[in-house]
Amino acid sequence: MSKFVVVLPLVLPLVLMTSTASAQQQPGQDACARDVSRHCRAVMNNGDQAVLACLKEHRAKLSKACEKVLTDHGQ
């Protein structure tokens, strides 16, 4: 299994910190999974904060769905 699958569940609670139900987290995982893999693969082993910072750095390149998840959760 890829490192991405391991890191994503750790990153998305930060992205979705206002979300408490796991059912609400799944859309965020789906929305940002490709963006994390595409833009932030190099920092995936550096922890959740690094991946979130990377997503913010690449905000202009993110999919509309991932951008919406970040915006909706105050990121």
C-alpha cells in the first residue's frame, strides 16, 4: 500500500477539524486525495502539518473540490 494511503487519514483531520462525523470526512478525503498525491508527495512523510502547508502552498493548482474542502473548514 502506498505511503499516501497511510498519511491521508492523518492529514485530513486537520483539514476537516470542524467535522466530527466520519461520514463527513470521506468527501474531504476523496476531494483532496489526488491533490496530495500530485502536489505534496515529497512532504507526505513530514507529518500532517507539512502536508496541510503544502496544500495551502499549491492552492492555485488544487482541484475545485479540494479547494472547497479547505475553504469550508477555515483553511
